[in-house]
Amino acid sequence: MEKQDIVKQLIDQLEEKLMVMAQAAQETHEASTGSENAAEGKYDTRGLEASYLANAQAEQVKVMQSQLDSLKSVTLEKFELGEPIDIGALVELDREEELEYFLLLPSAGGLTLPFRDSTLTTIAPESALFQQLFHRGLGDMIEPGEMLILGIS
């Protein structure tokens, strides 16, 4: 599976999550302004609480849309032998004789896909693992967990 195929699957996954999140945000907004949340006394804060939730969900939708836009515009080049790990690298790690795969992206970390009898996970710059892998090379050990970099593509 090529990296562009992986990104296409990730975009599909994120678009589905975005659709669900946007729908939930819309429903929460409608509920926060509906008559069922009208205050029945000065200490009744149901409507206020619902509006806080609606605003937080709307903010999450914006963040997710930004991640999706970033993912759609990312260019994933092939890494040559000896090149250090950078954004766009597909990294194969050996952790206690288990293979793990990570795709370094500018955003949208934490997405997962089945990949080569294992799992591929996206990691973004705010991730500690991203920071440990960044600019490392083939054969380097990553602590903690003693992970060995087996491949960079």
C-alpha cells in the first residue's frame, strides 16, 4: 500500500468523523436554544450548560476541519536510504519483536488503520513519539520501550 493510498483512507476516516461531529454539534446547538432548556428559575443553568457544550463541539469541528484540510494538502515524498525521519515519513519500528508503523503528519495525529498484519498510527508534531523520531535514522533506538527503527519510506 502506497502512502497516498494510506492518506486517502485517513481522509475518508476523518471525513466520516467530521460528519458525525458536525451533526452532534448542530443537534446540541438546537437543543441549547430550544424551549426544553429554558430556565425555570434563577438557578436553572441547563440552557447555559447546553450552550457551552455546543460551543465546545463547534470548536472541535473547526479543529477537525483544519486537520482534514491539512491532510488533503500534504505531499508525501519517498524517503531515500540514509535520509532522516521528517514529516511524511512512514516509519517501521520493532518494539519487543512486534512491528509497529507510524506515519508522521503535520496534523491529524491519532488516526489508525490496519496495515501489513499490524496497525498504522498517525502522529503529529505535538506527540512525544514524533519528537523522539524526528531527524532520527535507520537503525536508531528510541527510548523508552527500546524501539528500533527498521524502515523509513
